[in-house]
Amino acid sequence: MTELPRAALFADCLHDEFRLRLDDGGIVPLELAEVTGAGPDAFSLLFRGAPGFYAEQRIWPLEHDRLGTVELFLVPIRPDADGSRFEAVFA
């Protein structure tokens, strides 16, 4: 993706699968579970993964069928009953 991320771009992908590319070449599916924010440029994304999956806080490449590959700084946040959770914040 060459354009700056905007909330509407991701809102169109709500509940889609993004594939997190691991350093060893493995793929982990993440669902875009929420897009929240106050405007088009200040927003956050919440991704859900399988229970027990952990990825460290850093920039990760995520592949999407329509968006291609996007690199996002993901922060692991407290897991819940549905599995692991990761947040990307744009301010």
C-alpha cells in the first residue's frame, strides 16, 4: 500500500482476514475485529488471533486480498475469551 492509511480504507475490510507473515515465513490469520476513532486520520484497529498466539510489539507485514501487504506497528493487548488481540493506532 502506497497511500497513508485512513479509517475508511480499513472500515471496508472489517471482519476480513489479514495474514500476519512471521519471520520464518509462516502465516498466522488475524481478523480485523474493530475500527474505531475520532476521524479519518486518528483511529485504531483491533485484530483478533487464535487463543494462545503471541506476537511481540513491532512492525509486522500483514497481507490482505484487496489491500495487498500493509506494514503495521502491532501491540499485543490483553487476550480475552475469544483469543489473542493486537492493536494498531494511528494518531
